[in-house]
Amino acid sequence: MISQDSIEGLKSRLDIIDVIGNYIEIKKTGANFKAACPFHDEKTPSFVISPQKQIYHCFGCGAGGDAIKFVMEYEKLSYPEAIEKLASQYNYSLHYTQGERRQQRSQLLDKLNEWYQSLLDKMPSALQYLKERGIFESSVERFGIGYAPSSGQTLSFIKSNMFTMVEAVEVGVAGSENGREFARFIERITFPIHAPNGSIVGFGGRTITGHQAKYINSPQTKLFNKSRLLYAYHLARESIYRKKELIVTEGYLDVVMLHQAGFTQAVATLGTALTQEHLPLLRKGEPKVILAYDGDTAGRNAALKASKLLSASGFDGGVVLFEGGLDPADMVSSGKVEELNRMFHNPEPLIEFVLHQIIAGYDLHSPKAKEQAMTEGIGYLKTLSPILQEEYKPYLAARLGISPSFIRLGRSQNTGMPEMHTGKALHRDAWELGLIRTIIERPRSAGHILDFITPEMLQFHGEEFALALQERYDDPRLMAISLDRNIHPFEDDESLKSELVIFLRKHYERQRQLIMHDQSLTMEKKAFLNRKYLGKIAALKRGELVPFED
């Protein structure tokens, strides 16, 4: 069992923006961040994250909690599993009660990487390959490049260092099939792959002995998801934030060589196309994204798909295609760094690249084909913001050689902010919600308020009021109130007192009316209660607060 002190220590290290930002795309809106909720389908983002309170809440489905709760819900993990996953990602060592102490899975990856690095110096063929590609020794060290030997040697190393095969399979460095155990990386130059925080989560491997697959990556594991990771992001992050630019390439060697030439904002996808899951990581630091892809058919198609994704998601950036079989690594090794620099400074803008590629797929001499190109171009423009649609409407028309009047774009009706709701129709009373938010933000006022008001006295939000008095701030209903910018707390104790006086006067006047129409009460009881309420109302009119009495 994980110790509570250990859990609290982990929580103190977590930043909810960083944690959630690794899973979904988030955007800053004022003091908070917003996103489309990952827990239900919605068109208008209603998922709000508060960096100050370190909580999230969805105004659409009511989901809410802290960073650990998010990982539990998103990954479908138990509480201990979510804690262990986060601890692994953030290089935090957990402690367990009753003397138990579990070994972090990343220790195996770290140990194996150190071993791979030590073996590289003993493999002349691997060193020769790296030298021929122009890779400096300093880059070999910086990127942790190593060499994986035979399957038997790797398995022996794993077992001799007291790691189990179960753990080796879990982290993706070994496999088991029909009772046969094997290493996944055999006779390959290895490239450790890191999470954004710098911890090793897997490997990439390049064959130098003629294996059928030139490159392979670790398989999908609890730590390794190639659709969310970017090679060398942990090394590029500082430059990305400083330069406000990120270069996405297609291979490990491209990244190594670009960093070597000074383009330290370069990263690479891991044998997969750029996906929606990459966007949260690309969004960090709000950089301009440059796609540096091969100019062959496969590279163009990949650049087109990525450009559509990025532009529709609001990214700024462009595309640089490398023709003639060259790639960034080749250009660096052949001394064409200045040419590379010019290319990266003058990319074809994402939107223009997409429209250019769409139109290039049609024979514009054919009226029918021109019409099809226009239809596809309009379909793409509709994925962009209204302003960009208008800006690029003349551009598309000019490329097609037609009048801009033919480019007809629809308008989205989704312009309003999402309303707070919790799955059932509720009357929202601004005063009651303001009182509750006052308690949330100034807990010391709760005891004073409770002298005069009970949850039963509130007409619409008594349950939330009771939760606030109990300090159950992690309840989704209180999170919703806490994050709603339209709910304002009372400014100070004096204004709180004035508001309470007004509320109580209305409350007791309402109670007087109720007792006069209550047929179950005797005349004597009605007279007694009437005098009681009149006395309270008189005191309230003088500006005096009257305590609650049963």
C-alpha cells in the first residue's frame, strides 16, 4: 500500500495543466484553461481547468477532480495505478507501508540504456555508420545513442540485474511468444525515447545488419504511446519556448543532425503520422510549427494530412519539403546549413500548402474537375476560423481562376459560451451562488454565516451550501461554482453583512406569509410565530443580524 506521505509528496510535484495537457489539447482563457471535454461528446468546449485551484470541472457532464482523478478517468485506472503511473512519469519514488517498496519500471529502461551506451564503443560497425552519417561524439552522448546486441545477451543482462521477464515485457524491451522469450531490439543502434519530463519510456532501433525492418520502435505500453510522444522533445523544449518555433521531422537522425547544426527546436514523430493526440504537446509554448518532410509522394501526403490537422486546430506554421531524395540530416552532413536556415525561415504557410496540394490533384482545364477542386477547397476552408475563411476565400478563387463570389462559405452558429448545467434543469439563483462562492474562497466566513442561515433556508442551492459548510470543495457541484466566472463572491465582511440582512428580511417576510396560510396551525401558534418573525424583521430593518432559531 502506498504511504499517504508519499502520495502527498507526489501531489505537490504535479501541475494539473501539465498533466492534463499531456492528454488533451487545452487553451488559455483568462486565468483558467479550457478544452473540449474528453469524457463526453460536445461541440462547444465546457471543460475548465484552474491552475490556481489545481482542479478541473466540466460544465457539460459534471466530471471534475484533481490531476490524479483525471488520469484515473482518462486511462481507466484505479487510484493506486494512477498514482504509480504519474510517479513513473515524473521520476518520483513512491514509498509503501509495511516495509514494502516497489521497483519503478523506469529503472529497467534506464539500466538497459546505460548498458546499450557502453556496448556502442565495442561495436566498430555501429560507430562507423554513425561517423559516415556525420554524427559527432558529443551528439552520441547527448542523445544517449547506444547499441543493442543479440537477443540472448539482452535477456541475460535483464535477468542478471534482478529484473523479471514480466517487467521487461511490460516496458516493451522483451516479448514472449509460444513459451519463447526474446529481446525486441537485436543488433540495432538504439535511440532512447523520453517522455516530455525526460524519463525514458522506450527505444527506437536502426538495424546495421540487414534486418527486414530498417527502424523499429517500442510497442505500446503503459508508459509508451507513440501517438503522444515526440522524439527529443525533452531536449528541444527550452529552444521551443525561447524561439517560439518547433520543427517536426520524420526521423531520429534528422533530429540529431539538426540539433548538431544549431536547430535545437527539432523533434520527430515516432514512425507514425502526426495525430490529434500530439497536439497538446505541440501546443505547449504556443510555437510556430514547421513540418520538415520528404518531398516524395509519401512525404507530401503526410505533410498534407498534418497541415490540415494543424491549421484546423489553430496552429501557425508552414511546410518545408526536401526534394531529390535528400533529408535534413543529409543537408547538414553535406554542409548546407545556410540553405536549411533559409528554408526554415521561408516555409510555405500551412493553409496555402493545403490549398495548393488540393488544387494540384485536379486538371483545371476540365470544368468538372475545377468544380470538384473548388468543392474540396471550400470543404477545407470550413474547418478554419471565420476570419481565416474570409481571408483565404480570394486566394482559393485566384488559384482556381474563378470569381470569389463562387466561393460560398457557411457560418457556424456556435458562438456563445457554454451554460453551466449538471444534467438536470436547475434554477440558478445568483445571490445564493454568490454566498456559496464566498464560503469557498473565504472559509473563515462559514462559521459566521451559519449563525444566521441554514441550508434549508436557501430555496435553490441548499445542497451546495451544505457541501461548502462541510468544506467538500472537491465535489463537482462546488467545483462548477468555483470555476464559473459569472458567479461573484461578496467582496468583504461589510458587504456580506448587508447582503445577509436583505436576504433574511425577505426570508422572514416570506415565512410570515406562509404561516398565515397554514391551515394546520392553531390561531395561538400563528400569533406566536407572527410576533416572533415581526421582531426579527424589525431588528433586520435596523441593520442588525438576527441569529437562527429552531
